Amino acid sequence: MNDNETKQRFVKWFRNAAPYINAFRDRTFVLLVGGETLSEAQFPALVHDIALLNSLGVRLVLVHGARPQIEQRLRADGAEIRYVDGLRVTDDTALACVKEAVGSVRVEIEALLSMGLANSPMAGARIRVASGNFVTARPLGVRKGTDFCHTGEVRRVDTQAINQQLAEGAIVLLSPLGYSPTGEVFNLSAEEVATTVAAELASDKLIMLVDGNGLLDGRGRLVHELTLDEARAFLAAETASMPPDIEHALRAAVQACTRGVRRAHLINRHIDGALLQELFTRDGVGTMVAGDPFEGIRRATIDDVGGILELIAPLEADGILVRRSREVLETEIGKFVVVERDDAIIACAGLYPCVSERLAELACLVVHPDYQGEARASTVLAYLEREARTQGIDRLFVLTTQAVHWFREQGFEPAELSSLPVERQALYNLQRNSKVLIKELATDVARTA
């Protein structure tokens, strides 16, 4: 590849990344980095990528683990390494090692984030790191006869203090330690800290670095995206074949999304630049679990015909929508989805695929006037785009007389009537003079935004 081709590829990538850069500005991401990652050669490069996210306006909370560092100190002291049900029993000797290891790791991360050498990715970064007693903990106590001593669990997160630091542009660095009102220190699970903090902050993303590519299907292929229900089903069916690291991360992802986190990502800690590839490319390089953005949306049934007719009648009367009879709607009801609230249909839309041409028409997208302005139309559109992709559809088209600007904002581009399937061209109403718009689903940024 010559120098000019290399430059062109860079320009193309940069332009393709622009929608993600805009989407992620002022969003809150929680990144979990295990202690294993901290001891590897590519960790400084990861820190550079974290600094880049900060410079792009992402609000970052970095949670680090320290398990291998703690165990190294325990072995050096000849102390017992004891786990019960996957949890460390932290006696007085172990707590001293935990404090030493965690303190050392935290200082190392702060030092790397403080770099500003010329001719390096950190040049001019001037990143401020904030760490402190943001997490209040309580002891696990005695469980099944085992006294876990100084091992604890998260009791409360000081979200106000964390948000204040994030608003000032700092990266918040959290260690797997918690403090009690009585002045005690507790050893916590970094995974629990990250999951709880992400939920309490209502974070847009929880990102976990794992020892592997992510979740694999039965044929060994990477699963790029799962809904929350699909992730739960995967755990119920495939736990036995999953590596423990992936299973724990997937459970944490499900827990976080159940508690309101929008997206949870599992990415391979061994891939240089995996964080940037996951966030700034369409398909990513890991597995994403999406919290259910489609709550309340469902397939329409014959019982919904009356509600849909009532919803679309005013728009039909004004000539905005093509009139649909009850008989036609009953015949086509399987192509519709609806949003229901308090037993009333408040939004609907139809998807009419032309599978042979990998094209589908989006039709009759309507939201009740009382519920407009709450992004419901965008949510219904995203739902049907996802449905279209599962059917092998690459493009959506829409015919509209009054909503051109809204569809343009959603990524649709003006097109000619000749771009549509021949049978759809034959049905075009010249008197309505509808505008034709098409969206290429291949350029959609919904995967990670």
C-alpha cells in the first residue's frame, strides 16, 4: 500500500468515526480493568487510549483490579491465599497485602495518566485524576460458617462527588477498596464496584476487558450483539461451555443493564487498540449487551387494529398518511409493531420487506401527539432497523410528504423513485408527490452509540 492509499484510508476511517465522536461526547463510561491487564506490556497503550477518550469529552470512571498483585505479595510473605465461593477471605495479613498492592497499582495508573511527553500520544493531555473515598462498604460477615473478615461489599456510592469530578473533566479512578463510617477498610470485588458504580451513575456504558474475544456461539463465532433477554438465555443455556472469565463478565453485563446501564461491552484485553475499535467502528471487536431500549414495543396483533386506526385517523384526514381500510390493515397487521401504554396504542409503524433486493419500506410511523418529543419515534425506528437487519435487509426507504427533515436527521438521504423496486414504483401516487428517502443500514451507528 503506497503512502497516498494509507492517507486515504485514514481520512475515511476518521470520517466514519465522526458520528461516534459526536454521540459519545459528555456520555459517562465505566471501564473495568483487571489486575492482569496492568502487568502486561500493552497497558501503557491502553492508558493512551483512555486519555484519548477523555480528550474527546467522554466522562470516564476507571475501576481497576489488583488480584495478581495482591497474591504476589501474599506469596512473598508466605501468607495463605484463601477463597470461598470465589471470594477472597481477607484476614489481617491479607488486608495489609491488599492495601500495599492496591496503593501501588493506583500510583502506577496515576503516573501513566500524568504523562505529557512530546512525540507521544499523551503530549499536551494534562489529564487530572481524581480518586478517594467515593465507595462506602460493609462487611460480608459470616456466610455458611465462613468469616470473611475484611472482605466487604458495596453499600453506597457517592454519585454526587463522582459527577462533580467528571463535570470538571477529571478521570475518576476507583480501587477495589471501600470504607465504612467506622473507619474500617474493606477489600471489594472490582467487578462489583464497576457494576454498582455504572448503575448508580446511570452510565451509558460499562466496558470490561476480558481474557478472550468475548462471547462465542456454538460454532465458535464471535457474538457481536445481544439484547438483555438474549444474554440471559445465553447464560441459562451455555454456562457450562463458557470460560469463567467470560461468564462472570456476562453476568456483570446483565446485572448492569438490568439496573439501567444502556450498554455493556466485553472486549479482548490482548488486542492492541481494542477499546477504540469497539467504540469507533460499526461492528466492534467484542460482545455488546444492550439494555432493553425497546421496552413497550411489541409485534402488533389483530386486536390492535382498532387502536392503530384510531391513532392514524387524524393524519389520514389531513392527507399526511395514505388511507388504510380496516380490511387492509387486518391483512397487513403482521408487518406492524406498536407501543402500548395503559392499554392504549400510542405509536406504531410498519416494515414491508423486499428480501430479494435486500430493501424494505418503513411505513406509517406515527406517535400520538401527547407522547411526541420523547424520542419514541426514534426508538421505534431503531427497533425496526434491527428487525430489518435480522432479515438480511441492507436499506430502508420511506415515502413522506411532511417529515423529510426528521428522516434526514435519522440518517435517511434523498433518492429517486427509480431507486425503488419496480412493483413499488407502480404504486407511487403522483398526486401526493411524496419524497423518497433511503437509509443504508450498513452505515448505522446504533451498534455502540
